[in-house]
Amino acid sequence: MVTKETQPGSMSQGLPVLMARQPIFTKSQDVAAFELLFRDEQGNFVQGLKDDEVTLEVLLSSYAGISVEGEIQNLPFFLKVTDKILLGDQLPDLPRQSFVLELLGHSEITPALVEKLKELAKKGFRLALADYDPSDARFEPLLNIIHVLKLDIQLLGLDRLPALLQKLRPYQLELLADKVETQDEFRQCLEMGFALYMGYFLSRPKLIRGKKLSGNKVVLIQLLAELQKTSATAASVEEIALKDPALTYKILRVVNSAAFNLRREISSLSHAIAMLGMEQIKRWVMLFLAKSDDGKPDELTRNMLVRGRMCELLAEMTGRAEPMNYFITGLLSQLDVMMDMPMDDLMQQVPLQADIKEALLSRGGLLGEVLTEVETYERGDFGSLKKMLELPYYEVAYRHSLNWSQSIMQALQDTSKR
């Protein structure tokens, strides 16, 4: 059931397109840009953007924003284009500093296309080339024009890359390692000198068997166990939290943040529970449980927040019971990556309901169904969605989750400075 509170227009205007973003990382695993995954109702990648100026405005205000040390920065997008788009006047009037035009390998590379790319480069556009095949001579004229070369390391093979990079060195290109799936592959590409990285290497844990959660996390687990009891009171929760005063302070900093729009400051955890309720405090205990103490990239925390919030919103919009459990499931779905521990080991240490554990371990049950749907959307695999709702609702839920996560990241970064 879609309620009035969860209509797309109540969060922000729906768009005639589905959009998701995939991060592009630097050597230090900071986000340098996003690749834009983009499809309109006709299955086109650019036409919806050209026809709807509002889409471009929303795109830049919502999808490009990222919180860095408490400040909002806008990052550029890699936008996939073909020769037909470039030569057929289908490209909108895009702000050059905000977009990198990524030419696809199946484009027909003609003298007209080469001239068009030179013209775009002279106008200040940065150009990238995907699907590069070193054995295909038709790509040769492009290497002196483009700025970024994307190399599919799975297709090309890690063992063949050093010789290829040596041949490419005279072109002075910024090299992007694509489809980096593990931390070991990231390390190898780093040693070879790649500047940029894409792939799911941040989504795979470096498993350490026998690892235990830190003392800070133990207090959070004790809090979580207490919050799940029907007999829990504000006093009993606060008594556990005070075992770690610094943690209590951080939780209070978050609930006093702009993310909640409170009119007066909350001064104690019992006060916070009285104002917000047990369920909201449970949300933030989960959030701090998911936050890394080991220097993991901010993008991992950010993605966990987006995933948790989108799961919750889809649950609300489809009329499912206990949307908070969907938030918890989405948020903790990458806890194994954050902690570098197998998920089954974590589930033995973290007190969660059986249906949440089932979703996290096997994507089973109603919770797992929604989590799988959100993961499918994140990958930009829009054709595989089960379509629990009309498609514009997915875009609105995703965009709202991006904005919400941004405000929470600011609050978390604020607590780490104090």
C-alpha cells in the first residue's frame, strides 16, 4: 500500500528516468566521481535527460552531492555515450565541469566521430573510453584525444596488464581499473600505477576467522539486546550506554543533528528515548554498530546508510509491517565487509531477530526480498527489478535515501571531530 506520506511527491518530485550511481575511487579509496547509471521509460540513456531540464537540476543537486569532512561537495559524473548520441545532436547542453563523456567500445569510430571528439575536447569536456581492446586498431586514433582510459581488468587479465600499461605510457592517460572485485586486485592495480578504480572490491570482506568485536561494539550489542526486550525502559538503556560515555555523547550528537530538526537540544539518552521513542534509538545504535573503527572508506558507511533507508522506504510504500526491521536489514547487510568478519560469525555475536538473520545470511524471507530488490537497483540492473511498485517510486526512494544519508554522514563526521 502506498500512503499519502510516502507518495513520490511528498518526498520530492518523481523523474521520468531511473538513475543510480556507482563510485569511482582514487588510490586512497576516496570517491573522485560517479558513473551514472541512467535509463528512461523507453530504455534510452540520454534522451530523458535531454527532454527534461528538471532531471538535470535534480541530478546535480541530489546525485552529485557527497559529504566530505562535514562539507558538501559536488563530484563529476561519467556519462556513457555512443557515436549515435554524439553525432545525432542527442547530447544535452551539459555543464562541462560536471560530466566526463564516456565513449562506449561498440561505437563506430569514423573520421566524423574523431573530429567530434576533438571538438568536444577543445570545448573543455573531459573524455573517457570504455571497452578498450588493445588488439583492435580502430581505437588507436582515440588515444591521443581522450583523457581517461577504462580497462576491464577481468577481461584483459591482470597478468597482461603490465606490458599493456608500458605501451600506453606515451599517451599520458589517466588509467581507470574497472571491475576490481577484491582487495587483492585493488592492491595489484595500485602497484601497477592506476589512478582510478571501479568495482565491488569495497563490497567483499577480507575475512578474518576468529576475530572478535571491539569493546565499543560489545556495548552497542548490549544496548541492542536491551532495546529488543519488551521490558526495556529508558533508564535500563541509559544504564548500559553509560558504560561508554564517549559513545553516549556521540549518539546524542547525532540525534541533535539537523537530520532530526529538533527544536530543543536533547541532553541525555533517557531524554532522547522520551522524545524519539525506543525504535529511533535502536536505529542509531545500529548505525554506530555499522560504523567502522578501522579506517574503512566513508563510501562504505554511506552505502550502508543508503541501502538501509531505501529498504525502509520500500517497506513503508508497500505497506509492510515493521519497516524499522527493513532499515536494520539493509544497514547491516554489509557489516561483514565493515568488520572483515564472516556474516555467520557476526550473526553469532549480534542479537538480531531470526527473520533479520535469515535475510542477512541467505537473502531469504520478506526482508531478504526487499534487500535483494534494493541491491538490484543499486547495481543499475533495472531490468531485473521485481517491480513491487511503479518504477518512479524506486527513483524517489533512492534519491531520498542519498539525501538522507548525506545529512547523517555530516552528523557522524561532526561527532568524530569532537
